[in-house]
Amino acid sequence: MAAAAAAAVGGPQSSQPEVPAQGLALDKAATAAHLKAALSRPDNRAGAEELQALLERVLSAERPLAAAADGEEAAAASGGGGPGAAEEEALEWCKCLLAGGGGYDEFCAAVRAYDPAALCGLVWTANFVAYRCRTCGISPCMSLCAECFHQGDHTGHDFNMFRSQAGGACDCGDSNVMRESGFCKRHQIKSSSNVPCVPKDLLMMSEFVLPRFIFCLIQYLREGYNEPAADVPSEKDLNKVLQLLEPQISFLEDLTKMGGAMRSVLTQVLTNQQNYKDLTSGLGENACAKKSHEKYLIALKSSGLTYPEDKLVYGIQEPSAGTSTLAGQGFAGATGTLGQLDSSDEEDQDGSQGLGKRKRVKLSSNTKDQSIMDVLKHKSFLEELLFWTIKYEFPQKMVTFLLNMLPDQEYKVAFTKTFVQHYAFIMKTLKKSHESDTMSNRIVHISVQLFSNEELARQVTEECQLLDIMVTVLLYMMESCLIKSELQDEENSLHVVVNCGEALLKNNTYWPLVSDFINILSHQSVAKRFLEDHGLLVTWMNFVSFFQGMNLNKRELNEHVEFESQTYYAAFAAELEACAQPMWGLLSHCKVRETQEYTRNVVRYCLEALQDWFDAINFVDEPAPNQVTFHLPLHRYYAMFLSKAVKCQELDLDSVLPDQEMLMKLMIHPLQIQASLAEIHSNMWVRNGLQIKGQAMTYVQSHFCNSMIDPDIYLLQVCASRLDPDYFISSVFERFKVVDLLTMASQHQNTVLDAEHERSMLEGALTFLVILLSLRLHLGMSDDEILRAEMVAQLCMNDRTHSSLLDLIPENPNPKSGIIPGSYSFESVLSAVADFKAPVFEPGGSMQQGMYTPKAEVWDHEFDPVMVILRTVYRRDVQSAMDRYTAFLKQTGKFPGNPWPPYKKRTALHPSYKGLMRLLHCKTLHIVLFTLLYKILMDHQNLSEHVLCMVLYLIELGLENSAEEESDEEASVCGPERCHDSWFPGSNLVSNMRHFINYVRVRVPETAPEVKRDSPASTSSDSLGSLQNSGTAQVFSLVAERRKKFQEIINRNNNEANQVVRPKTSSKWSAPGSGPQLTTAILEIKESILSLLIKLHHKLSGKQNSYYPPWLDDIEVLIQPEIPKYSHGDGITAVERILLKAALQSRMNKRIIEEICRKVTPPVPPKKITAAEKKTLDKEERRQKARERQQKLLAEFASRQKSFMETAMDVDSPENDIPMEIATAEPQVSEAVYDCVICGQSGPSSEDRPTGLVVLLQASSVLGQCRDNVEPKKLPITEEEQIYPWDTCAAVHDVRLSLLQRYFKDSSCLLAVSIGWEGGVYVQTCGHTLHIDCHKSYMESLRNDQVLQGFSVDKGEFTCPLCRQFANSVLPCYPGSNVENHLWQRPSNKSVQDLIKEVEELQGRPGAFPSETNLSKEMESVMKDIKNTTQKKYRDYSKTPGSPDNDFLFMYSVARLGNRRFVKTKCIDLIYIPLMKEHMLVSARFLSTNMKSLSLLPC
């Protein structure tokens, strides 16, 4: 048979004549049938040997390679029919053998019938249209083919159709990647009973044939690969070999499509280590096999890999120039030091890329991890097949075959482990590839299918050290392009950064490896292991440090740069993908309190890496001049984990913050970026070309801002909240180079800034401070609030299409965040803030797209110019937003002039960041504000309207955030002498605003006009007496103050007795008098901030004495100030608003404002006040005083409520600013005011927004036990005695009712009496009040709370939000005055006839049915609560259950208590129940937060 087979294939040993094709086919079928029968016997050794001999002849690896080597002509001359004839013949033999002599098509159909696979697994390549359903997906990388998507139920789901970029595979049927509800009908989970067992003889031949076939394919791959001399594989040779092998690979691919049964056989063949060992071990017997193995070892060594048995395993070095490797654990500390720098003088090979003479840096390390990077041993066909797939740079056919096998779970696990084993080799091949884009797509095509499964990723992480391998491989990859950093100390720096000009970064070659790392970090179990492994965190921080300070920009001062480098594209992409994306992945798993330790680990090692970085660049406290880098990933890691720790994990911020010295260092470089942004917009970097503007725009662009400018601003906010505010403010103006401008002299000389740039830099500094103090993205805003603010900012700049708005809203890089574009949250917020303008046809016939435009209420209440400035890429967009805002105000008639950016009251700060507001209450800022106001008033140059707008904005922010209570007297200077004490006595803005500065010493050029003035003999002034400062303000030096503060903290931290001043790394700031010749002059000022504001009002209005305190004409302005949270207007209204707030917060400010106005304005004769006006003023004044007194007394005298309240209404305040005649004869009527314990607002209860009292309703029968007998009740001691005697009120009532029912109708009886003394309701209250709508929101939050509460929210039970007292209802408070008109009367001496007549008159009056209001609805609700509280038999007491008469009967019974027995407890001020069927009200007014109780008991 073997001879016949040899003759059939035309082997070299055949001596028989050639057989016709039809006969050859018959011989193949007969041979296959014979071999199958022989192998089916119990003793099949002979058949197996015969089959192996046949396969060795059929699948000879020499024939196709010879044909490929000798060319098509040589192959044709040898009788092979061309280079493909032998392969076709071999494949025909394989098909016949697999079919066992039968038809191959019938065999394929038979195998498909036994397909147990429940997975689709359809593999597609690039540009394939697929679907992704976020509702059904567990992994963000889940995708479906079109057929599975349409056959599944995705109605109402959040899905999208996309065009695949790198290829993919259908995940339908994989419960690890998507939810079973999204499976299509064909891939629902199948039970094993539905699929019949595969017959033993069906795939028997496959088990014998396929191992030999795959080994033959591997031999072809070995023989076809020739290592080029130039270390660059010839693409032409590779493509020729792959083209030759395409039929074999296609045959394997067709086998995978037969279904799960055939894939199971292939899996066993590919993973069977014994088969691989048997077929590759016969090196001595077969010269061809020996040669093949030698080429395999050569290919390993040429790839920088070694075989474990090789004696040179530890001696082979990686051949690629300029690279070295580091062990993950042995690399700690490499950020700060280079170890030993490579002494090689090898120049950069990429000189053509504009890198000049910059040298690569090799990091020396003796701890090379060879198990990861160098050693590779193959034990199965699958492992070597993947090796050659990588070596041939992932041919598409081979990738498709490997992916088609993934539905087999056993194969998937084995292939994933093999892929991880070759991960370092993939990286090395990718670096060398000249088609890195294509290879990257195919790598991701494979890896995304493997690492999207969390269970599989966790398994290979535990068993194969996946995390260690990935981090180490990334580290080694970036090490090949390191250069010495030139940041700060160019000569002595020990820090290394990646060279953004290298092809590795410019071509994003690292992308597939980083993508895999991001993918596995999306799995919680894997991320947890990463965050727990301290060694991995150290290694990762060292990897991130390679990007810290990269792409350094140096400002060109003389000539324009000759070559504009475009490396910033690579730099921004590298930080976003290699640093920021993994950071967001880790942050997504740090959302609960239980993950606090993870955050502590990251923060700890991030701080260590930052300290190493500061040491490596020799940084102390001064950044090098004219340098900026936009890349500080270590700072941003630290900032974002701090934010997550406070927002989600409830960590104490101070517990994860470093000392003051480290905070000072941390703030410098982010602050330098903000200053450089202002410099770039001021055209100070114009000689660096357009690329520097490109960097500035990219830094704030929507795809980068979440990972760059937002963390930088947040880190600066944290530093500002903990550092000395004077130091921080000084540092800001020093970094923005406007220190010399902050002088009150008419002339100044700026030693570091040209005059043409001063205005824009000052605007930049003030704008930065406004952003720093106003932004709440990480200081208390929720995700929905952030999304809303972002959307409003973009819409206010311009109308947007849906797609452009999706692109402009900053992306949250974490795909599981829930606020990604396209989510339900996005759409709901969009519909809330914008109106859609439908598409319209233009006159030319083209259609204009539909646009979204802001709603009117958005312009009226939500337009935030601060957010617009932060998110603006082009400065013209800010003006566009203001123009649209101005047009809206004019169109609606809200403001006719040219408005300023509106002032918007900010949301409350998180308690951890309260220290940020100290910036608004420091002397340094107050000096700057005073100086700028004075210069604006004096019309100094370089001060624009924008500067004034920002100054007023900062003052208003300070007044809004002033919590300090002042005394009536001027605060005296106390404590040790400090800088600036000669300017202001304290740090509170409210008090400093009224402080007068008489004289100021300034440093001016000798030519300044101030020099000619004589110094005053005395600095005191008699104009305003004690209100003015009698001293002279000294020279104001921000630089000296900042350095003094820094040195104080350094000395305090070091605690060294011989501490010396640290050397400065920069001397760009000139000490006073060291530059141009300056002299000291004394300026007469005699102004305060308040006086400057009043004069500024006159200047802006263009009228003398234009400001008149509004409270002088209308005291209501101070009693009930209507200051909205959102204010429109111009500079005049801004000044008026600030002066009003200053007067509201301090009586001293109020009096000084009045005195300033009287001084400037001639005295006006007192206005005659009519008696009615006097009465109104009297009421309002007394109302305000009563409120203030009530707030104080509530906390001190809770037990004396009513009496004290009555007294408080008549007590005069100690101070009367305006003398008035008090009409004591008229009763005082004041509306009751209630404090809501939820929202904190105070106000009266109204029909539209009623206020309610927190109460606890309980059933009570205590009044039923009352007796007419005054004798004490005795405890019964015998059976004859009863504990419930018949003389109780309840017993008497029952007898009376039964007697009435005997003679009268039931309805008449029930109207005549109450339903019983035992059906009462006992009401208790803690005394706290709240708005009814706030209570509803509170109850809704309790329903959504998953924590066990111990009470039933569905039954209306809750705890008081303030005191946590148990309650189950809210009793609405009746609107009205404190003095109620009692609708009940005490007993009188009127006769029965008179009383009956009055009742008849009342019954004759027409009923007034009130309109339905929120109050009436709540009254109806509380009446139901009261009725439901009583015993069940009293709810339906009449003979008609469910009748409304039952409700009125019960409430009448309760109301009769108000007519017959008024219960007044110690804490209740008033209870009344009007007896009106149409509008029954229950009202109470309460004076304290103590427990009060009352009874509503039927009589």
C-alpha cells in the first residue's frame, strides 16, 4: 500500500508508470479507506506506520521550498506542474485521508452536524461593519456581527454601528463578555444533551493526519525564513513564502469552520506536547529535520532569544543598538538617577528627524530579567506556530486561523498563555517592523479577544505573571529611546525622558501594548492585584517618570527658530495613552471606602517618584527661566488619586498630603504651565513658531483637558488650601512676571517683562486666580453637574450639532463611568439645557444642519464665563459667548447696555478644601486689589476693563466666602510683627475694605514726578479720625515675601540649628535697587477699598456723586436683601452689589460707606416721613431685630419659648441707626418664619410652598380612661373587681351612643356625638420644620438608600434630618402672622337660644370652596395620616364603609377638641383646628428644637 501511495504521488522512489487523474483519485480514496479500516482494528500499529510513511512522502517540506528557491521554471521542468502543483496534490491527499475514503464535502457536513459550540466567533478584518451594545456588554470591547445583532433583542438598548479599524470577532454566546439576554437565537446557551456524541471513527483519521500536516507547515515556515544581514526582513521574501503557504493555511481555516468537533481535534493537536516532542526530536535520523531545527535556533538567536538548553543562554546580548533592559524590581530609584551612564559616544541614528546631536542614554542594570525578555522555549505546535506568526509579522491568514479557534475554551486558555509567553518577542518584532501600523492592528485584533474576558485575564495574571510581563515589556520598550533631560539644570541633571522624535513615539508603535494594559486594568480583579503589588507600583511610577518633563520647550529670545519641530503631537499622544488612560482605568476601581489602601499605595509611591524627580533635576524652589513642559504625568497621577480619595473614599486629605516644603515644590511646575499659557497668548513665544501655540491649544482641548489642565488646576487648588496664602499669591504674580507692575507709582521699570506684554500678563494672572477660586470640578461637583457645566459652556460659545457637541464635551477616559458621550445621561442633560433647531434649506438649495442652542433660562441662570474661559481653545470663542449673552439680555430687556461677564454664586466647597478661601482673605491679595483699584482710578496705563472685571470678581468672591464675625470696633493689630502689617491690620477682607491707607512708600525711577514731592511732616490725618491708619505703608515686595515664607518653612521642616539659605537656581528677579537706578518716594493716598469703589462708581457712571446708599431710602434692602445667585449688569451694578454686600456683613462698613458718601456728596435735608411710612419702617425694623434675637435665644433658652418670644417682640436693639417714633399703641403683626432643616433656607409658610412640622402620630386611648369619680383608682386584686370600671368616659360614650341609636337615625346620631374617646391620636414633635417639597426629596433618597434603616419608608416613617428623632408625618403650618385669629371661643354667658341662633347663621352662609393648592393637598395628606393612625374600627365607624362621611366624622371628632377642651402643653404656642368642612386646617407654630407633644383626641 505504501508503494502504491508513493507511486500515486509521484515520489522519487516510484518505478510505476504515471496514472491518469481519475485513476489517481480512485487510488486516493481506496488508500484512505484501507488506512481507515486498518486504524480501526484493535491492533493498528501497522496501519499507523503505513499512514506515517504515506504522510512523509505526501507532506515533504523539501518540494515546495525547492520550487520557491529555484523559481517557477525549474519547478515546471521537474514535472511538478508549477510551484503550486505539489501543494495541491498534498492537500487532495489530506482531504481524502480525513474523509476516510468518502467524499470530502459529505465529511464536512457530517462533522458540522456535531457542532456543540454555543459561540459565534466570526472573525472579521479591518473595515468590517459591526455592532456594539453597551446595555448588553460586560466588557467595553464587546462586539457583534450584523447577523447576530439583528437576530438578538436589542430594542431600546444603547448600541452603535461602527466600522472596525483593526478587525475583531463576534462575542455572541460568550457570557464572560456580554449578558445572555443579548445572545441571538442561534447562540443561546445549549445543553449538552441537545448535541449528539461524535462517532469515534468520524474524526479518527483527523487525529492521525493533522499533527503531521501542522508539523509540515512549521517546517515550511522554518525553511522559508532567511534572516537578512541588515537585520531587516525582506518583505518580498516573506510575502513569497506566505503566498506559497496560503493553500495550507486556508485549509486549516476551513477546518475551523466545520464547528466545535473539529476545533476540539485541532486543539488537542496544537497543544499536545508529546506529539510536538516526537516529531521534532528525530534530529539524527533525518537530515532535513535536523537542518530545519538549526534554522529554528538561528531564528531564535537572531531575535534576541535563547533556547534554555543552549550553553550561551546567559551570554547572548540583544543586538539592537541603544537598548538595555531593567528588571521590574531592580529598577526602583532609576527615576532620580541614571545609575552609570553609558560611556558610548554613539550618535543618534535618527539625525534626519531633526534630533541633532542628542545622544541616547542607556541605563545600566545588572538584574536583567531573562525569563521575561530573553528566554523562550516551545513545547507545542501552538507555541512555535505563534512564534512564526510573530516572526512573519502577523500575516492576516494566520491571524484569522488562530482567532477562528477561539470558540474552543481549552484552546483559548492555551493560546492566551502562549500569547503572554511571547509578549516580549512581540514587542521586539514590533519595534523593528517597517509596517508597524499594520502589525499593531493585527496584534490588537488578537489581544482584544483574549484580554476582554475578565476571568481569563485573572487566570493568566495569576499563573503567567501577566502584569509583571506587561509592565516590564513597556519599560524595556521605552528604554530604547531615552535621552538626558534638559529641564532645570541642563548640565547636572540625572533625569532621563523619552525622545519624542524617535519613530517609536512618532509612529505610536507602543500603542498595541498600552492598549492591552488598559484593557486588563478595566477588570477589577486584575486592577486589584496591580494596586496591591508594591513592586509593580514602583516599576510603573518609574515608567511614568520617563514622560515627566518630556518635549521641553525653550523660549527663543533672539531669532526665529529655523525648524519647527512637530514632536509635540507624539508627546501629547504618549502621555494620554501610556500614562493617563491606565490612570483612569485604575481610578475606576477606587470608588468605595474599602479601596482606601489602594489609593494610599499609589499616592505613596507617586510622591517617592516625584521626590526622586526633584532631586534628579536639582530643583529647589525656582524654576529655570524661559522653559516650559506641558507634560507632568506624575503630578497628575497624584492629583487625581487625591481627588478620588476625598470624593469617593472619604479619606482625610491631610493624611495623604506631604509636608509644606514638598507642597511648595509640587505647585511650581503646574503654576509655570499656567503662566506660560498667558505668555503664549501674549505672543512672547512667537519666535518659537506656530507649534508652541499648538501645544497650548492641545493642553486645553476637549480630548486632553480631563487628563492635563484639570488635574493641574486641582493640584494647585490643593496646594493653595494648605500653603500660606501670602506665599501662594506672591508666587502667582512672580510666575506671571507682573511684580514690578504692582506699584502705585505712575512709572515703573519691569526687569523681566516688556511693557507691551504687561497688560495681557496681568489679565492672565487675575484670570488664573478667578479660575482657581471658582472652579469646582474636583471640589464638590457631581458627575451630572460637571457634564451640565461642560455642555452649557460649549453651547454658549456657539450653536452646535449633536455630533460636534459629542466631540467637544471632554471625554471621561474610563469607559465604565456612565457619562460617556451617547449615554442616557448625556441625552437627558442635553434636552434640559438646549433647544433643537430643525434643519432648514438655504436659498441656494443646500440644507443647513440641525443645531442645538441654549435655552433662555440657561442664559439667565447658568452661563458661566469662567468655565468658558477654561474650555476655550481659541480666544475668539470667549468674545463670541459674550456677544451672544449680550444679544440675549437686550432681546429680553433684562439689560440694555453692554454687560460684563455675569457673577455666579459658586456651589459649596467640600469641607476638605475650605482652606482655599484663605486666598481671598490674605493681606497680599488685598494689597494687590487695593493697588490695582487705585491705578485704575488714576488712569494708569496697561490696566484694561478686563483687569477691573477680575478685581471686582475677586472682591465679590471674598465677600461671599467671609465667615468671620466682626466686632463693632476696629480690629487692633496684635501678635508678632509680620510683613504688610503697615498696610492692613488683619486678614479679613470685610474689615480690610474699610481700612484707610494714608501714605505709601514706593520705589520709582529718579525721573518720576513723585520724586519732586516733599515728604509730609506727619503721616497722620484728621479727616476721618480714628478710621484712618496713622502709619505709612512700606514698600511692597512680593518676591521678598515669598522667599521669606519659603525659608521659614524650610527651617521649620529641617530643624537644623545651622540652617543656611539655600542657593537659588535662578537670578532673574532683580532685588530692589539692584537694577536701574531707583529712589524712594512717598505717595499720599488717603483711600480705602470702599472709598476707591465709590469713586470708581462715579467714574464708570460718568457722573459726580452717582452712588447713593440704597438702604437710606429703603431699609428693606438691608432687612431682606434680594441678592440673586446669578447677577446681570455692567461695572456699575457690580460695584453697587459689592458695596451692598459689604454693608450687609458689617455695620462698620455700612457706616463708613455712608460717611464717605456724605463727605463727597453735599448733605441732603432729611426727608419727611409720613405716619404710614413710619409705621412700615417700624414694622420692618422690629421684624429684623426679632429674627436676630430669636436665633440667639433659641439655642440658649429653649424652655422659655412663648414668654420669651412675646418679650422679644418688644425689645429694642442696643443700637438704633435711624431714630424713629414708635407707635406702641398699635399691635405688632409679624409673619411667622420657619427654618428648613434640609435646605437651610428661612421663610414663611405659603400656599405654594408650605412648611411643615416633623411629627410622630400614634394611636392613643388614654382619654377613654378618664372618670367623673374623683376617688383614686385602686388596683384590682380579686376576680370580682374590674380594672375597667363602667364609669370611664369610654363606657359612658358607648352607652350614650347606643341610647341615641335606639330612637334616632344612625346618620343623625353620628353627627351629634363623637365616635369615641378611645380612637384618639397622640402627636409628638421634635420641633423642627422643613419644606414639604424638601421632605419629599428626602423620603425619595431614603427609598433609594440600600442601608438597613430600621423603619419602613414605604409607610411614611423617617427620622428627622437634624436630630434623628423618629417621625412618620409632617404637619403643615398655616400661613399667617405670629398672632393668630382664634376661631374658637372660650365659654361665655350667652344663653342657649343665642348660641343656636349663631349656629343657624353660620349654617346659612354659602360655603367657600378654596382653590386647590399645594397647602390644601398636604392638609388632605396629613388628615389621611391622622385617620390611618387611629384604631381600625374608628376609620369606618358608620354603616357605609369607604364613605367620605367616615373621614369627616373622624376629623370632626378631633376638631371638637378645639371647641371643648384646648390642650396646651409646655412647648406649644398655638394649636387650632377650624371647624370647616370645606377646608380643615391643622396649624402650629413652634419656637425651639426641643421635644414638644400634643394630643389630638376625639371627645
